[in-house]
Amino acid sequence: MASTAGTSDRGSTTSDSIAGSHTPKEAVLAAMQPVVEALGGTLIPLGDITDDDIEVHWAGTVVGVVRLPDPHLDLHNALPTLIAEVEYDMGKSCTQMNRAQKQAVVTLLNERGAFTLRKSVEDVAQALGVSRFTVYNYLERAESDQPRNGHTQPDQNGPTS
């Protein structure tokens, strides 16, 4: 059986074994390897299967298992995915949101780490239909509104009773 490293249990590499695989099972897995890698997935041993994995069936038998990456860990489309999740959470698309809702989007994206990604401010600005300067202002406001060191900010007017 092919391992996750792309070698057969006989020690040949997957690319070496595509044409001359020793078993049909090895040939199927070797042929699949480039597709699985292009999707960011991994071929894993049969014994390590989880509910989220995809079984590979050949001639009525499970010959391998494909594990796709966690979409939250895959940075290839991370920002569009985060924006779509926030739109879903907010119940409308960014283009339909008012100013307060757009500020909330920036706060949520910041909490989810979106602004650690390269060019994220520009991409978020485009999705929201605002300028980069506006996104930076929203970020500054979101960060100033958060409590420091886990403590809430005291009310400037004193306690209410």
C-alpha cells in the first residue's frame, strides 16, 4: 500500500511506480497522488481513517484514503473563506451592509486572524466596498474597544445603580 510520503511499501517512489506498479492497488494510488497533492490532500493508511476522510474504492475494495486539509488551516483561499463565513454569520453579503455592520465584519475578521494574511486589508476593503484607510480605521477602533489583559475598561462615568 502507498504511504503518505508517496512511496510504496516496496520502497519505490510513487512517480517511479506509476508505470511499473507491482499491484493494481499501488497503480491506482500512484496515479491519484498528483491529484490529491494538487487539492492539498494526503493519502493516508487505511487504519488511520476518520469520518471526514474520503475512501478510494477500486474494484469493490477500499484501496486507500484521502484526507483533505482543514479549510481553516489551508491558506490558499483563507481570506475569501473567512469573509464568506462572516457574511453567513451576519446574514447578508458585505455589499448590503451598513457602516456598523462593516465595522463588525472587520472586528470578526480580526478576531479570526484574517489580517495576518498578506494583502488582506486591500482584499477586505474591496469586499466591503470601502477604502484601505477605512479598514485601518475600523481595525483601530476594534482594537481600542477590546479589553486589555482580559479586564473590562472601567466606565468613565462611574458605576450605575
